[in-house]
Amino acid sequence: SLQDGNDPRWTAIDKNDYTNDALHFYKSENVQTKNGVLQVRTELKDNLYRAFDEKKKIFYSDKKTVQSGMVQGWNKFCITGGIVEFSAKLP
């Protein structure tokens, strides 16, 4: 599990993606490592969450229909130079 506190370098987060009218919601349950390989699962699944309207300055209930995962390394490590290399397999 990459939930906060379980890995020294990475954290999987629970977060709404509010950029570019995105349709997905990030959940830590969609991220895992298996046999040394990072796995990020994307699925069709309703996510109800509390959103904020910047113009009206009010909270409201909203829903996203795609659930995926996001990992971050904020405050865990810093890359100060060099190359980061990875390979990815997409469906």
C-alpha cells in the first residue's frame, strides 16, 4: 500500500482532479506495488465528493465517474539533477 506513511518515497493520494474539466477522481486504493512493479488501476466507478465553487464561495456535492490513482513524492525526496527514467505499459 502506498497510503501516507507506508512508503519512504511515495504516497498515493485521494484527490479530485479539478483541472481541464477532468472526469476522474484519484484514490489511493487504485495504486499498489506487486513484485517491485508500480500498478495504477483505472476503472469506471462513481465517486461522490465535496467540491468548492470559487465564484459563489460555497461547497456543494459533486460526482466523478472515473477512478484512478496518483502518486507523489512531496516532502519525501528531492531530485536535484540527473535523469529519471521509467517504462509504462498502457492497455
